[in-house]
Amino acid sequence: MDSMMMGAMSQDMKSMPGMEMMDMAVMQACMDACSACEQACTICSVQMMDCAPACMNCADMCNTMMRSMMRMQGMTPAVMMSMLDACIAMCQLCMDSCMEHADHSEVCKMCAQSCKACMDACMDMKNMMMAAA
């Protein structure tokens, strides 16, 4: 995301109660990981393996998480934490499902790795929010 967009998001976000201490770099990394995971899960879901439903749900959750972070109006730290928890849980389920095929499917392996990266980025976001509280 370009610096103008980041500046606008940062100014908007910091005006909300409880969000003054948010680190935009951590938030951007989380949005990027959600976007990458959404794409990987969407690609994986078309293979029509038994992981497809988890991949489709994970893609939707990652998209929702990313869009919510971009919007921010009406977001509170408690809501953000709940959404991060839901995204982490969905990524874990998808990763576990795809790992069952990772030995014979490079797409499932890529999807599982993307889910892990998204979980890590969401966890970094949670940790940053808890440290700022």
C-alpha cells in the first residue's frame, strides 16, 4: 500500500478510542498476509480435494479480516481481537486440512504455508495490540 493510503489509514485509525497506539507496519503486514492467504486458499479450493470447503471459508475469513482493517470505522480493540482470533482459527483449520495433501500437492503445501504466515501475522497484530493496551 502506498504511503498516502497508509497515512490516511493511520490518521483515521488513531482518532478512534483505544486505537491510538496501533503500529501501522504490523497492521500492513497483517493485511498483506491476509490477502496472500485469501489468494492461496482460493487457488487451493478449486482442486476439489476434501480441503476445498476449509479453503473457501478461510479465503472468505481472510478477506473479511483484511477489509475490516482497511475500514476501521466502528472497530474497537475488543472486536479486532475477536476477529483476529477467528482468522487464526480458520487459518489453523485450513492449514491442518491442506497438510494432509501437502506431500502430493504443491498447491496444498503452498496454501498451508500461506495459512501459517497469516496466523503468524494475526498473532503479531494481537501481540502489538496487547502491548499497547
